[in-house]
Amino acid sequence: MTAPFLRLEPARSVRTDVLDVAYVEAGPEDGPVTLLLHGFPYDIHSYVDVLPLLTRAGHRVIVPYLRGHGPTRFLDDTTERSGQQAALGADVIGLMDALNIPQAILARFDWGGRAACVAAALWPERCTALVTVNSYLIQDIRRAMTPIRPDLEAGLWYFFYFLTERGRAGLTANRREVARVIWTRNSPQWSFDDAVFERAAAAFDNPDYVDVVIHSYRHRLGAAPGAPRYEGLEARLAALPPITVPAVTLDGLADGNFPATDGRPSAAQFAGPRMHHQVPSAGHNLPQEVPHAFARAILEAADLRRYALGD
């Protein structure tokens, strides 16, 4: 495991139509491109041990900070601080356009997973393959008020907390404390220390963090409107479009909030070649907890792509 003090820096930056995106890049320029997308409340250091495994395999790896995290900034003060799924997916394509990347493997978990699923579903020509934790993550907002098992609802306490102004105030005052509770419940078997946590928590000091996070959860539960610029994309996502690109899906068997499945509940959403794996001793932050398993999944997804093309 990489020493806790190792940081992925210095971050480069590039401008899209909406953001100045901070990112880390490593590996050969002519290698297959892999975008690694982090979740909430995490940062690019979820991939600190995955990145060198992929670069040694010849991949060009790009790890961006999502909107509202780390040094990534909005270009215009008047732009809506949206955290909705269409915005996250559009950010992926905007980053690829800005870096002149025609196609990439998209690998992710949590918010990053949602962004990758959106991009893969709506822009399959830009996605060579997909690796996603917890399978299909495009939100069915029309069913947002359908309850799930009470024990699972309890683990999602912050979804409902963020619906309230008390929750906004709490996140504003206690960014790190809220994140630490979520980390602990998401990954009950992961023994992270203060140095590992603080390395990621610096990303929560972004001035747009609270607004983006609050909007993300309010929108997904139908309690806030989306930004007008993403209305067309959200209309397409409401149909729950299938993912047609080759995909490897992963579930951590030690995920405290999102129970592992055998892959069958989401089978209809994957129309292309797909492999599903349950990963022992892994919680929600799967790439940081078991980096070798996550890196293997990316290489497997690349192989699926080659097989699908008949190479």
C-alpha cells in the first residue's frame, strides 16, 4: 500500500465549457486512455494505488477532481452549482473534448460511477469500455420516493439530511465530520487513518462543495429542479438508457450501505458484453481499499473491448 503521505500532485488544469478542471495525468501519451472518476465524499486519492498499476500496464491515466471538489472551479459565478447526474456525465465528455481525447475507458465508483454510466449510455462512441462499482447508477428520479428496506434507508441518512436547511448548515459547518461518518459506514472493514482521511478531506474545502452536494441529493430525490442547460440530457436519462459498451461491474462484499448483488438485478441495463465480480473485503471506496482488484477489472474491460471488436 502506498504511504499515506503520498499525494497525487501537482494537478494540471484544463478549461471546458463550464469548468476549469484540475486533474492528474500519468503514463505514456500514446497508451490507451483511462479516466478514473472519484465519488462523494472522496477525492482523486481513491486511485493513488490504482494509477501506478495502470501506468505500468501502458495506460495513459487521467484522474480529475469532480465539480465542487479540490481545485476544480466554475468559470462563471452565475453558473448553477448543479450536482445532478446529467451535469456529472456532461463534465466527463467536456473534459475529454478539452484534452482532445476521442475515446477512453471510464472507471469509477459512487458519483464518479454515475458520471461514467451517464457518459457511456448517452455517448457510447466516446467510451471504449466501462468499469463501475455497484453496476448501473443512472438514477430513476421518477421513483425517488419509493421506499427501500428500512435498514438500507438508515444507511442513507445523509440523503434525507441534505434535503433540509439544517442539513445544508450541518454540511457547511462539518464537512470533514460528515465525510468521516460516511466513510466509516460505507466501508466498515477499511482501517484508514487520520493522514489518509485528511489527504482527501482537503478537497472538501472547495467553495462550491456544499452547493454542489446539496443540489445533487435534492435533485436525485425530486426535491430540486435541474439546471436548464441539462434538461435535454435528463429527459433522455429518464428512459434509463442501456449501456451498450463492454463493462465490468464490481460489488464490494464489505460495503456497509450498498449490499453486493450477483449482477442479475441490473442485467437488463447492460446490453453489451459484461462481467460481474463480487470483491471480498472491499467496501464502497473499492479502488482505494483493494486497488489490485480494481486495476484488474480495468484491464479485463480492455480485453472485453478487444474481444468485442474481434481483435
